[in-house]
Amino acid sequence: MIRRSRVSDERVEAPAARIECWCLHGAVGHAGDWRTLSALLAQTRIASRAIDLWRFADDASLSMPGFAAALHAEALEEPCRAGGRLLVGYSMGGRLALHALLGDHHPWQAAVIISAHPGLESESDRAARRAADREWAARAITSDWNAFLEAWNAQAVLGGALPRDEESARKLAQHRQVIARRFIDWSLGAQAPLWDRLAEIQIPVLWVAGDRDAKFLDLARRAVDHLPAGRLAVVPGAGHRVPWDAPDVLAVEVAAFADLVAGA
């Protein structure tokens, strides 16, 4: 049974909120990673709820479509606190968000996808990625946790560790079992390519990439061409971790996008 205790989610209210963002963090991330961006968005009357993805834990594997269904159920159980819901996903969270947008009768009025991959198209590439993610899963379980984090953040695409306080780092370490499991269940290599399905997403989508993240900027440009209501935002000076490299710029982009969605 999926555990749905929502205490570990982080909410930021906004006076007379015009829209509410539901934010999905990346691999080896947690809900607190959104705090800076959420505070900036609140200043523009955008409320937010940062989802703790690790609380969606069960004994069996949880597929990405399975997560999407569970998230939809939560959203539909709660009255919307603003004029609509905006789904925001970063990296792995962006891939989860895409699965949510492809679900039937979903509750999202618009979405922001940040530094995400719609899917590897070659089976050989998917197999290689599955193998690599199995190695990361094993390291998450067996390695010293700080050594694991150092190795993860040393990847060239990530550009170094995120600024986290000691309490946040400690809480993240408590989830190492489910983090390891999700390296397998939610691996890019386990994901069916979504390129041919992007045209099914009819709601407005803002796809964001940093101008220093060449690979994901190319993916973003290609993805937007497939989306009926897609828009591209290129954030100057940012790499893969746009929400932390340039939170001020991203907040402006999201606020402007919310204005367009509200006026549509």
C-alpha cells in the first residue's frame, strides 16, 4: 500500500493566490529543494506545494504512470486553493510530470518542465542507462552516504552540490532505501520514450533549460516543437540545475507564464 502521509510536503502560501504550483524534485532531492523558488513565487501571488516524492513508498515497485495516478488522486481530493494548478517538475520530477500530463482527466491547468528528458529512443541506450542506474542504486544502499552524494554531485551535468542545511541532508539520508529503489523504477532507461505522445498534451507547457546545459537545451527545443501549446524559456547563465542556478530568473519566467495561463 502506498504511504501518503503529506506531512513531509512543504507548502508556501501566498496572499490572494492566483495559481498554485505543485513541485516535483529531482533524483537524490527532497521537498526542501524548492524553498528559494517558492518564496520568490509567493511574492508574485503564486502559492506552492513541494511534494516529497519519497513518501510514495510501497513494497513493490511503483511505475511512473503509477505515481502519476497517485498524484492525481491526491490533487482531486483537495480543493484548489487558487485559480488553478500548475504542475512543476525538475529533471526526474519533470519526467514524472510528463507522465502526469499524459494521464486521463488530469487536474492540471498548465505545467513547467525543467531540465527533463522525454525518453531515450534507442534500446541500447536504455539498457546502458538501466545498468548505470542499478549501479547508483547499489551505491545509495552500500556506500557511505556522504561519499555517495559527493559522487552524485560530481557528475559534469550537475555542476556540484546543492546548498542544503544539515537537517535537510540528514532527512535525505533517511530515504536512501526508497531513493535506491526509484533509481530502478524511475530510471530513464525504464521509461518508454514519450516523444510521440507529447502532442497529446493540450494544456500550456513552459519548457525550461539553462543556456549552459547544451544537451538538455537541445532536448527542450525539440520537445517544444512537439507540444501544441509549448513555450521555451532559456535561462542565461544556468546549467542543469536551473532552480538553484538562477531562481530569480526562473521565478520571473514562471510568473509571466502564469499570467498567460490566467489570461487564456
